[in-house]
Amino acid sequence: MGVESEREVLEPLSPITLSLSTPKLTLYIISVFESEIPFNVDTLKSWITQIMDCLNPRFCCTMVEKDRGELRWKRVNLNIDDHFIVPKPPNGDSDTHDQHVKQYICDVSLKPLPMDRPLWEFHVLNWKTTCSPATLVVKVHHSVGDGVSMMSFLLDLAKRADDPTKPISFPTSSSASGKAQFKNFRNVFSSVSSRIGGLVSGAWYSAIDVVDGLARSKLWVQDSNIPMRGPPGVEKLPVRISQATMDLKEIKMVGKKLNATVNDVLLGAISYGLQKYLQLSLSKDERYKDPSVILEGLKVTSLVFFNAREDKGLQKPEMMFTSNSKAPWGNRIYFFLRPIPFGMPKDPTYFVKQASSSTKRSKSSLGVLLGRKFLVFKARYRDPEVAASSFYNSMSSTTLALSNMVGPKEKIAIEGHPIKDFSFFVTGIPLSLFLSVVSYMDHVNLRATGTKGYVDTETLCRCITEAFQEIKDSLVS
């Protein structure tokens, strides 16, 4: 078999990937890296050209239709110039271009990728901002892989800035997310079989989650129609992006005092911050005389994405492509629904405790696992469009989406360019608000992506940081 024949070998798309590659549902992952020095474009191009083909086959593939319209991956020759975009700096006398960079990222997030070539782009912005002299924006079609896949790939490109010969390390599972939230799905019944009460509650919660998931996939159940929820097709509207930063040590300190995980603390701060934001927003609307009373009757739900792999840790891409990998490459994601608690408690830690309680409840339910299996079944044996429609409806029935990733403990460098900070977000989700959280070194970045005219992301980020500060101060006092 010749070289060209070998590149013709086709691999079918997985069921979940098929559902993310339909006109109904098309998602993109956007990663933003802020460099401490301007990027050398020629160096980056030469380096990527040398390593991309052998490092990860998905980045050298396009989708093609075979018999009966079946989509498969096809290896193609990579033209690096198709994937590197280097826009000229904006005109003007300003020394910094913060707003230009933000607007560029927003514009890139909405523009579809060409489907006749590998589904990724690098946008190199050597535009100085108040935070950094250059920004790298990496856009990848979600069909190529999920957030865990992308994080593994991008960090495989990077090296430790202090010593490139040493491996990049990550927070342990206990410090990043407590006990693996979904690690024992397959063994959940055996783990509680010795306690009849636990078995009954697990079955009850599973039934509730299955029914709720089914009802939302049919749009029979939806969140309250509050001003921040966008209209149908909101995923195609212009967005605004803002970012908040929190100290990781302080988050861990709060978690230790409340016997909660880092995720619980973050979810608690987000819940409290969202309540503060809604109070502020509703108080400006003449229709709401007493926002606190209105809030207590609202149904607001967060759709939280999670990693459904057996091994939750990050792996090198080549290991993820092995046949027996416990953390395989691809789209091994699903979501669970977490109600946002509202109320006027005197103790701000109430929201963290509620998040912790909700986490424990989720551990005893098989509803999420069954929901994902049902989605895979529909994509594989019925029609990817049907699965995409169910996925779309389930998301659009909620108010916001949340994704959380663990980043490296040390500063990283991309081909000699030290990275001061980085973050990510997902576009194409039929919601007016997406919150993404990633840890990096000694802090946590929270990026809010909101639809213009529906969510004031700057105010929301400020409310979330204020909420975390109140939670922390209440423990100190």
C-alpha cells in the first residue's frame, strides 16, 4: 500500500461526535493564550508543520461522506497556511488594544470553520494589551475532541517555562475536584447495597433525573423566562466576553473549612454571584417591585459538563489513541443539571453547602449515566440529527452552562513563548451564558461568555468575585 493509499484509510465518527457535527448543533472550543513576549509566527508555523501530523491524526483529517451518507475521518495533506491567521494590528494611536482583542475573539467565535480542510485554526495577535504583548487564539471544531482532549493536546505542545526537561504537573484529584464525582457510576449500587436507605434514595434520584432529562429533551420542562435567557437561535448572536480571577489557595482554604471540594466552592460562588447579578438586573426593571421575592420563585438551572472517561486525569494524546486507553480521545462528555439555589441567607457559605449537598446527591444517581447511554443509542441506531436535537433541547431548557478544567501548576511555554495566562470557552451552545473555569499556577480563571443585550458579563464577573469574597470573609469573621 502506497503513502497516498494509506492516507485514504477512513475511520467512522463516534456517535456523540456525529451529533456534534450536524446543522442543528455545531460547537467550537476556543482557547486563549496570553504570551509574555510577541509570537514569532515563522517559528510557530515551522514547528507546527513538523509535529502536527505525527502528534495527533485528528488535526490532519477532514470529514467525508461514504455510503448512505455516513461520515468518516479522512487523512489529508496539511497546508499550514490555511490554518494560521495573522491579522494586522488595528489602526489607531492607542498603545494597548484590549477591546480590539476582545472583539476579535468574539468575532472568531461565531465564524464557522471551513469543512473542506482540517477543523482548526491558530490566530496570532501580536497586539499589545494591558495584560500581555501578544495573544494566541486556538479554535477547534468540537468534533475533533472535547475539552479534555484539547487540554491534553495543547499542553502536549507546551513545555515547562522554568525547565523544559521536566514534565508539566497538575493538581491532584483531591485538590482539584475532591473525590472523582462520577468515578463510581458503574459501581454505585454495589457501594450502597449494604444500606437499604442509600439504595432506595439512589434509585429514587436516578428516576427523577431520568424523567427530568427526558422532559427537558422534549422541552416539556424549562427554566423560568428571565431577561438573561436569550431567544431561540441565541447561539448565533454576537457575544461579549469578560474574565474574573480568584486565588486557588483561598478557594482551597474555604473548601477545607467547609469540608467541600474546590468545585463545590466555585459552584457556590457562582450561584451566589448569579443571585447578586439577578437582583441587580431585576431592580432596574420597573416590572419587579421586590426582586428578592421574585428570585425565590425562579427556576434557574446550570448545565454542568463533565468528563465521562474512566480515568479522569490528563493523558498524552498518543496514549489516548491506544485501543485499551481508559482516557480515550474524542467526545467522552455529558452533562448533569444543577439547580441554582436562591434565598436571602445571613450566612454566604449557604451556597457552598448547597453545592456540596448537590454533589453528594449526584453521586447516588445513575440518571446522568443512563442519559448519556440513551443519547449514544439514538445517535448510533436512529439518527445523529435526532440525538443532536435532544442535546440541543436539553441545553436550551436551562439558563447557563458551566465547564471546569484543571490546568498546570507551573508556568508553561509554547515553543519558547512563556504563557502568562490562558482560558477557554465553547461557542454554539444554545444559551445566552457560558461560564468556563480553568486553574493555572496559583489562580483560577473564570471566563463569562454572554450574548450581547442579554448578559452583562463585566457585571456578572464582578458579582461572582464579590460573592467569593463574602464567602471567604464570613469564615474569617
